[in-house]
Amino acid sequence: MDINFIYSGKDPRQTEALNFLQRYVAERGILANIVEADEEVSSPTVVINGRTLADKRTKPRSTRKSMYPSIKDIAEALEHELWSL
């Protein structure tokens, strides 16, 4: 499995999402190549085998700065990809 993760290391939530991704893959013994890119982004972008999970907002964030994709979204995408192989 090929996973690209673009995130901002300055945002602790995005760093937490990266840590989650790394733990998730390691704990389940998933054979994956994870490529990380630390850039100035407001939300992380995750590409799993060519499928992109990215922020699709057309308007600025509200005062509740929820992150997309969330850890739950990342886990669901990984599970979906695993069962699709």
C-alpha cells in the first residue's frame, strides 16, 4: 500500500493524525510505504493508493476548526482500501 501524508508539523492535531497513521499501519502489520511531507497546510491531505482524502471546503473554516480528514476518516479509508485489495 502506498500512502502519502501532507501535513503541517506546526499543527498538533495534524501531527497527531500522522502519529495515528503510523501506529495504525504498524499495529496491524500492514505492508505500506508512507511518504510524509511537512508543508504549510490548514488540513492534512492523505493519498492512499492514488485515492485522495483532502479538505474540500469552499468557504473558510468556522470558529470550530475541525480537521478533515479526521483520524476517523483516515481509519475508515485505510480499512476500505485493505478490504478492497
